[in-house]
Amino acid sequence: MEKLQKSVVDVTVLSGEKQGINTVNLKSGKVVSIALYEDGTPSSSVNVKIEDAFGEELHPFVNFKNYKQSGGSYEDSFKPIQIPGNQEIVIKANAKENLTSDFSFQIVFNQELTIQ
């Protein structure tokens, strides 16, 4: 039997900066979908990338809006993605220009856990 568990990470790009970074430790199992919730609108375009703890790219830099939920039910509106669990992953945010105010967002990882 499989159970969905959520892991959450907050990332902030501070005013006057171009980059923000944070990590999250995933449990065993695999991430099957993600969603991003932003707090406000950045003053410059912001791209987000997902890497493992060794710098290996798990998802390339794309505009943060690419990770936002789309139509459908709550679970169905998450962006499909395949990321192995049982590891630390790094979320990086890069703005095109220094931001004029803080920009924060949260990524929710839907992770399938096998229940025996």
C-alpha cells in the first residue's frame, strides 16, 4: 500500500539579493509531484532549480511559475515530477536582477511512501 506524505521547504530571496537557497531531507520513497506557493510578486524574474546534495541536477532552472498548481483537484493540480527519496535536496532560486523587496515561496513535495 502507498501513502502520500508531504515535505515542505521555504525559500527566500532577500531584498537587494539575487539568490536564495534552502534544503529539505526526503524520507525513503519517491517524490511524485510538487507545488509552489509564492508570497507576493518578485520585482524581477525568478527561476528555481532542484539539485541533490552533491550538485546533481534533478530539475533544471525554470521560472517559479512552472511549479505552481494548475487546474483540477488539490492533489491533481500538483506538477508531476520524479525525484528519488531518502536524500537531502537543495532548492535554489535565482533572480535576473537584485530584488527590490523580499520574495518568499514554499515548495510542497508529494512523496509516495510504501506501507507494509
